[in-house]
Amino acid sequence: MISIISSRLSGDANSYIEQMFRTFDMNKDGYIDFMEYVAALSLVLRGKIEQKLRWYFKLYDVDGNGCIDRHELLNIIKAVRAINGCDHDTSPEEFTNRVFDTIDINGDGELSLEEFVEGARKDEEFMDVMMKSLDLTHIMTMINNRRHSV
Ligand SMILES: [Ca+2]
Ligand SMILES: [Ca+2]
Ligand SMILES: [Ca+2]
């Protein structure tokens, strides 16, 4: 099962998993230890929406400059779709553009933390994608897998 999922994953999805792994690896030693695993699980299972959104923001801001740009969001959307493997009416590009047009309030082409959190709250479809991006069944399997292969 795991190998089937892995073989379907694109490079986008793999780098997304890498990024997620790094976010969970809080002391940056290259391993997800038990406490980090538990912290990740409890955020995913019991975290409040606001907490999760802040965490997503950190995850999606790949270059860590404090903003999510169009390119970063597009990569995430592609990865989420690759991981969840379902069909959509809109392309990742169309979806990214729509989200940006809706939630980039000051129109500077980047999403600040405030814009991101507010936007996700107001935009049901975007929120849905965000919540799917932490779909445990796939993500935790992959992280667990990765954890043992390091
Ligand atoms: Ca660690
Ligand atoms: Ca960024
Ligand atoms: Ca903005």
C-alpha cells in the first residue's frame, strides 16, 4: 500500500513531505522522535482551527520569508492534490489564482499570516484544501515511513 502511494507521488508531493517532515522535526536533528510525533499528532487531531492555520502558514512558507507567494501556494495545491489523488474541476493554477484574487486583500501578490488565516476562514473551498492537506491517513504513513528510513 505504501509503495503504491509513493510511486504515484510527484516531485511536488515529495518536497511537500520533506517540508512537513522538517516542520515536525522541531529540534532539527533530522529525526522525528516520539515526542515530536506525539506533538504533531495532537496538533492534527486536537488543534484549534487558528492553531492549525498558523501551523499551515509556517509549513507553506517554504522559503521562510514570512509571506506565502503565488508560487509557494501553487506547489502546495499541486502536492495536496497529488497526495489525496482525487479529481478536480479546476487546475491547480486556476485554483491558486482564484484564492489569491480572493484573499490577498492588499493585492501585493503575497499572503501575510493575517490574510491567510482570515482568507481560509472566509473561503470554504480553500479551507477544505487546507484541512485535506493534513489528511492523516496519507501524511502520517509517509512521515512514519520516512522516520524509519532516515
Ligand atoms: Ca527531531
Ligand atoms: Ca515565502
Ligand atoms: Ca497581501
